[in-house]
Amino acid sequence: MSETPRHIKTDRSLGGSYAPAGGAGSPRGGPGRGRSGGEPPRRRRKKKRSPRWVPLAVTLAVIAVVSCAVVYAVQYVARVEESIRPESDAPSIVEEIQTIEEYKGDVVNILVCGLDYEEGRNYSDDPTSNDGMTDMILYCQFDIKGGALRMLQIPRNTLVTTKNRTVTLSSGKTYAASNYQINSVALSNGGSIAALAEVIYDQYKLPIDYYVTIDMQALKEVVDNFGGIEVYIPHDMEFAGSFLAQGYRNLDGASAEFFVRNRHGEGYQNSDIDRLNMQRYFYAGLFKRARSMSATDILNQMPIIFNNYIHTDMDLVTLGKLAMSFLKIDSANIMMAQTPVFMGGDIPYVGATDSFAGYSCVVPDAGSIAELLNTYFRNYTGPVSAEELNLCTDDWPHGSYSTNANVQFVGQLDKEADDAILEGNTDVEGAVTTDGQAAGGQP
């Protein structure tokens, strides 16, 4: 249906004045000017001009607002950048162990380490020093080109040397390892994560571009800042007075700490290995929470999370690009595995200068590790045989039982959580530890 254009009556037009209704009117400039009785033409009212200072004030106000926003953004970025910047004398990853130039941009390899500064362990005479063991070692391969993330868990008590508590690289370079295990390498070399990265590259032949360190003691505060993390717990957990029930639960900081650090009780026959498997459920819950957050929420959390808790040698641009790439990865393409090891015990090693008495080391299963890495982590470098690895597999007494790589995808873990939700096995209102002793599971 068409509409008749609306006619707006007015006494003025762009061409001149018109007579009132019923008047003869004549073109502008003709006699009478369209008014009867020879009335003199009415003078057009002048528009009232705004004071000259108004546009200038508006312009200045806009500039001020934009400037404040820019200054805030710069200060915000500087604050986050300052909080994640490593110490000036902290060694960075050496170029020789990084991803080769041909594949940079397609894949980024990051070493993520959780530092345990647990009170009472007396790692240092200075209680404020950052010199904890790297009790969580996670190798993360961002396959940007392939749209995938692959993560490798390395057990903290993996044997790295049997000779005088010293790791000797293929190049002849040496690093100390005070307890023969991989988790002491950084601490034994002045807190150098770069030293640990070189040992991992030499023994596993895995390139490393950057590192990230996380203060495990800050886990409680970080989780609480998120308002808790919803995690699927595959079986009941109970130790030293703390308890978590099987099911889909919302964990506060104390409960989350108990969940990721406990390695005792029913379901933990393999101690640290079983703990690694449980930690995967926490990672899945954390990933799910991150994906549900808006960019603004994530930005607001960054200064809190990066304030003395997390340090990295990545610049903010790289960090931002990886964060955006991660959010685009489907959970079905996020894989987790662990290096297979032979289980051992506190058995003295007669052939070494120092004995292993008091240390529970596990020995890398070179054959199984080579197969795992060639299958999932060497898409850009080609296969490496077990003989080419420089793993410590000396004649240290151990059993014949080798643990499984336990390859899982986050999509599988998400399904377990979804099934629990469908069954109504949920408690998302709060933590379910019974007495607040959430860290009781850590020896």
C-alpha cells in the first residue's frame, strides 16, 4: 500500500516568501513583495548563534575522554606487562632449542611449570624467595596451523641423572639435579626454568620457544577470583580430613588445591601418576570456564592472575595471539598425554657415586615415549627414534611395569561432566571439602 507524501505547510521556502492563505503573492523582487497595502517587507530574524567557545569546549572534552581512555589502556597494558616480565637477570630460552624458523608461526611450543613454594619445606633460608620445586611440568604444543593443542605431562620424579647429581647434555654442558629428578633441575641451577627447558630438549628432543611459571600456592586465590571452577570428579577423594564426592562439583580455591595436589588414598595406587590423571579434569574445567567468559572478563582477571602468580618470557602480543588462538580450538582437538615411565621405589643404586636412598624416582620408558612423541608431537619435525633420545635409562633398579601414556582429549572429559549433569549428580553451589584442610593431601 502506497502513502501520499506528507505536505508540510510553511511560510518560508528556499526561493522566497509566500503570501498568507488567500493572498495574491508575487515572485520575490516584484512589486508589493507579496504583501497588501504596501507594507514594508518583514525583516528576517537572525539565528541566535552559539557562543564560539562551545564547539571548542566539546572538541576538547572529546579529546580529554579519548586521551584518558588511551592513558588508561597504556597503563593497563604496562601494568600487566610489568607483572609478567621475568627478572632482568633471568635466563631466557636459548635459540638453539626453539622451533626452527621454517615452522615458526605454524606451531608454538611452551613449557609450563608449577612452582611449589610450600611452607615448611625449607627450600631456602629466605622464606620470601622464589625457589620452589617444579612439581608440575607440562609441555604445551599450540598447533596454530592445524587448530589443535597437545599437552604432555612429565612426572615430577622422572629420573634425569645417575651420576653425581649432575645432568650431562649431549653437547657436554652440565646442569645440577640435587635429587636426581627432573623437578629439581630449575631449583638446583638458580631457579632457571631455561636450564630445565634445555634438559627437556636434550632428553626428549622437544623444541621449546617460551616458558610460563605458575605459583602453585596462589591456586586458591586465583580460583576464588574466578568464583570457583566447575569440575567433574571421577571418584571420591578423601585424605587427612578432606573429602570430595564423585560428581560434577563447583570447587572453591581450597577444594581445588586439594583436588590437584592430593596423591594419597583410594584410587591413588600409582601416587603421582594418578594425580596427573586427576589434574586433567581440572584443566578441562578451567578451559570450559575460560571459554564461557567474555573478553572483558578475561582482561579484568589478567592483572589479578599475573600479579606475582604467573611469569613468562612471552611478550603481550604473543600472549594475546595465543589466547585468541586457544579460544578458537575445539575441545575435541585438545589432547593430553603423559610420558610412560617404569615405576620404582626407594632403592639404593649401588653403581652410582651417590645412592638414591630416600628418593622415589621413576625411569623413562624410552621406547614408549618415542612412539608417543612421534605420533602426536612431531608433526613438524619428523620422527625421532628411542636411540636418538638422551633419556636417563641407566641400570637403576625398577619394575617391569611401565605406565600408560593415557592419551585423552578434553572433549572426552567434557562428556563425562555432561553425563554427570544429565544424571543430576551435581553440586555447583560451593566447595565440598569437609573441614577446610584442603591441602592435607600434599606430603
